[in-house]
Amino acid sequence: MLHIAQMIGSLGIGGAQKLQITLAEAFQKHDVSLTIINLHQTINSPIPNQLKALGARVLTFPAHYALDPARLWKVIRFLRREPFDVLQTHLTAATVVGAIAGLLTDIPVVATLHTAGNDPTLSRPARHTLETLALKYGARRVVAVGRVVAEAHRQRLGRKPIDIIPNAVASGYSISPEERMALRAEITGDPACPLVIAVGRLSPPKGYPDLIDAFAAVNSTHPSARLAIAGGGALYDEINARITARDLMGRVILLGARNDVPRLLAAGDIFVSASHWEGLPVAVLEAMAVGLPVVATSVGDVPDVVVPGTGLIVPPHQPAALATTIRTLLDDPEQGRQLGMAGRAHVVRNYAVEAWADKLLKLYSELQ
């Protein structure tokens, strides 16, 4: 049996966290013991319990800052007691802690890069430097979740090779027509309203102010359209104030953090992402997997996923272009249907979970 530990900065709702669930599901078909090491006390997130239900062991080692000596010592002692073959890390704090712990326990570390360019750690030079040192000298292998993510980090890693293993998504979620209409009515009050859905934490990278401005323009010509945003985060009050300022109350609905995103997506008509920077967003893969037409900005690895014929790409920071493209699909539902069908076939063919898990297992075996 292979003993794998995954260390992650937090188990709150997010793309890297959803991938832990996908991994736990995939590893049920293999002879793998999976342990998730969470570095932040998680409140009101369903993910820890979902992981446990899938047979993963979940342990939390909270601390007030990444290199808290007491937390680092507890992690090292734990790793020394366990027969782990590989430790894979996700997000900056886990990369730093995991690299140090791996060096001191002689457990091979695989560090994962999830985002490209404009990373928030760049505004915190010491944290960025620590992560760079961890990646270069503490990790045996570095994995990027997409081609553009890898390119964004090549200079900081020098000659250290980067393995590109794109994110994966499970087969699309489906709901009955009755459930779909009931969910649309629950969200908008009227199931006949065209429903645009966005998913992601309420934080600067996701470009929600641009999306609100774009939807104000859309709503001026398509007053029955509604925008539902699934996600929680620090910018809730700011985004809610912008909705009020643009007179979009009741037309833009903030759903908060949700643990039923595939179900929400299956109830929608269009998926939209206004991100300013990304890696390879799981939400885009999820939307395509359920057959939703996608409108997304050309950031990170999004253009490598939303290839021509599977969705529509616009430049970031351009609400007017975003509005025009959303209108295009609202005016031509058949085009949206065709894009959605092609997008679903594309992710099934290129981002399947089993192939993704096999690539990770192969990488782990090379470290034995």
C-alpha cells in the first residue's frame, strides 16, 4: 500500500480544496492510504467531513503564522511516526512548512503550483522568498496545474524542472428537469429568468467588480436576466455595496459559500468568470463538465481549457467586452447549447479524473 500525505494551507471551500475531494474519490480505486494535513482551523466548511466520508484521514495543525515553531515541531513529530511515502503540498504556507518538514524527515515532497502571475504572495516579499526557497531546495518535484502556471514560475525556479499535471474534473452532475426548475425558482424567484452563474471566493483575483459592472450593462438590455454568485470571502460587503450602487438588488444574487456547486451549475444557462488572474480553475472545468457554455477571461490556463468551439474568451479588466459576450449567448441559446456540448466532450476527453490520478501515482512511484 502507498501511504500519501497531502498538506494544504486550508480546507475552506476553494479549487485546491475541491481537488482533495477528487483525489480521495480517485484513490478509492487504488491501494492508497490518504492523509490530509490541514494547516488552518476550518470553520463552516463541509470539506473535512466529505474527505473523511471518502476514507481519508484529516488532521489539523493550526497556527497563527506559517513558520510557527511549535506547529512545525508537531508536524515533524507526526511525520516521523508515520510511514509516508510522499508528501504533496498545496498553497504557500503548506509548501514552506512541508518543504522544511520533508527535509527533516527524509520524506519526498512534491510541491504544487496552483496559480499563474500576480500571486498575492508577491506583495509579501518575505513570504514569496520563503516559498521560492522551499520550491527550489525543499521539494523533490514541483507540479504545475497547467502549462501557463508552469511558465509563470520557471524563472524563479531556475533549472529545476516542473511537471505539468493539469487539474481534473469528475463527470458532469445531472439533475432532473423538475429539480432544475425548482432550484432556479429558489435562486431567482422565477425559473423562466435566464440564469448566469459565477463561482469563486469573493477576493481580488476573481474580478467581481468587473462582473457586476458588466452585468449592469447586460441587465439594461436583458432585464429578466439574473446573475447568481456562489462564494464567500472578505469582499462580501464591498461587492454587495457595488450591487446596491448599480441598482442590481434582486438581479444579482449572492449565494454565499456553497457545497453543491455542480448542482447549481446544472441549473444555470451560462457560466461566467471575470478573473484577473488564475491557474487552471476548477470552477471552469465543473461548468464545462455539466454542459454550460462558458464566458471567461483570458488569464492563466483558461484559454488552454476553453478552446475555440467550447466557450467564449474575453480580455480581463474589460467589463464592456464581458457584457457584449454574455449578451451574445443570451440572444442565441442554440449557440450556447452547442458550446456547452462541445465543452463537456472536451473536458471528458482531456481532464478525466482517472488519467489525472494515474499521472500523480506515476510521479509518486518515481520518488520511491
